[in-house]
Amino acid sequence: MNQEPIQVRCILLGAAASGKSTFLSKLNNDNLNRNYSMTTRPVTRTKTYVANNNRPAIQVVFIDCPGREELYGKLVNDIVRRIGSKSIIIAMFDVTNRTSLSSLETIINTIGKGDGNKTLELNGILVANKIDLIDKRIVTSNEGQLKSKMFKLRYMECSSLDDLTVQEFDQLLNDIVHNIDRTEQTNGLNVPSTRSNETNGEIN
């Protein structure tokens, strides 16, 4: 018997030029455009991970947010409130730019507060990007791991140009989604439907 795919929303957060859009293009096997313009409004991409090892398929709607802190709080809190635990944060920073990590800390702290005094439990991954720029690296692996523990997020390092790190990301994301789904089934939670008519493109 075929199982219905698990549907989740995956929100990409990070400062401008942290590499979110390039990474998302790589995830979706898009051709990388070296002359692309920075994201100025939220953009969605959908990717389906096939079922394997008796696990159902996963349909992920990636939401690439522009690197503007003022947008994140309202957008993410709204998504988490509507969808519940099946919303995942992908927090990305540039290892050659320490400001991108401190900016991300501000964003995550704002999101974590939720509505009013209610604290949101965030599921997701802290991604240290641009590790191929070895000579320009400023933020160390140890610093990144310490931040991920503080944020209570998984941690990985990547280069948006490297297929191997994309595979690692896919595995981490699959593990997170299935852990969430298993916990919800165990607890008998009634999770709001994540079915949507969203297609690849911009969110109006």
C-alpha cells in the first residue's frame, strides 16, 4: 500500500550573499547563473524525495527569503503557526563573513520568540556555506558547531558548488522530517494539513 507523501515547508534564512539561492538551485539541479540578481522577495521551489527503506516520500516546498531581517519574524512565525512542526528552518551563513553569522543569530532569536511570549521549537539545520574559500575563511567549524547547539539545530558545512555536500544535506533533511513524523504519530498529534497549491515561483 502506497503511503501519502509527507509534506513540509522548508524556510531558508540568512543574510544577503550568504549563498541561499545558489544552494537552492543546486538542490533542484538548476543551471547556476553566475549573473543572477539577489532575491528581493520570497521565492518557492518544490522538491520530492522518493520513498525508500519503508519510509514514505517527502515533498518539500523550499521558501527562499530575501536577506532582510525585518521579513523573517512575521513570515516564519506565520508559517510555523499554520503548519505546526512540519516547518523546517535552514539557517545559512557565509564562513568568510562573520557578520552573516551574527545577523543569523538575531534572526533566529526573533523567530524563536513566536507570538507574544510563546517560544517556538525550531527544527532545522545550521549550514556553514562557502567552505571552498579556504584562504578567506573566518568562522571556524568549532564556532559553527557551538552556534548550532545554542540554536538547537543540526549542523553541516558545505560549498554550494559541491554535489557531495548537497547529498549530505538531503540526508539530514530526510532524517529530520521522518523523526518529526514518527514523533507525531507516536504522540497521536493532529497536525494541520500541509497540502498546498503553491508552485515554483514567487510568493505574492
